[in-house]
Amino acid sequence: MVDIARYFLRFTQDQSCGKCTYCRVGTKRMLEILNRICEGQARRGDLEELDQLSRLVRRQPVRPGKDGANPVLSTLRYFRGEYEAHLEGRCPAGKCKALIAYQITDACIGCNPLRSAVSG
């Protein structure tokens, strides 16, 4: 859900008319925070700042820009656990490449079944 919020915010920020500061600068800043979260570089207080910026953008008088904050606010509200997992360095959906780690364990038989059969 974090990546989905980032996807929609990227579109909103790209399509912003730029008439008001909250939409022009606010969505850009929100996108920077979401990018940082998805890249495993989140900082303490990022979720609170993201929430606060989203609420400011949503209160703006120009109607089209208000909706840009909705995906972020909704995902923060209903999927906050996924955001918190990102802060811990995990991506539950396996979508954020920077947060994916592969481990080879003793149970590993190899990625290629044919190679395992030949060497076994």
C-alpha cells in the first residue's frame, strides 16, 4: 500500500497545475518522503510529517489538488502497519527492492530444479 500511495501521489504531483503552494510544494515534499520510505532511508518522524503535510494539502481551497492527499491519508489510516514495517526495514508486499533481502538457508536445494537433480 505504501507503493500504491507513492504511485498515485507521483501522478498527482506530476499533474499539479502549481497554482497553490500547498499542492505544488506539499505534494513534492510528500513524494520525497514516500520515496525515502520505499528506499529504506526513512527517518524518525517521517510518518508524522507525511500525515501533517497530507492534511495541509487536503485543506487547500483549490479542489483538484485536495484529492492528491487522499491516497496517502487513506493508506496511513488503514495500513499504518505497512508503513511501520518499512521504517523497520521490511516491505511486507515485497515491492520495495531496497527492502528485500534474500537468505540462503540449509533447506535451500537451489533455484534451478534441473541443476539440483544433476548435482544430487
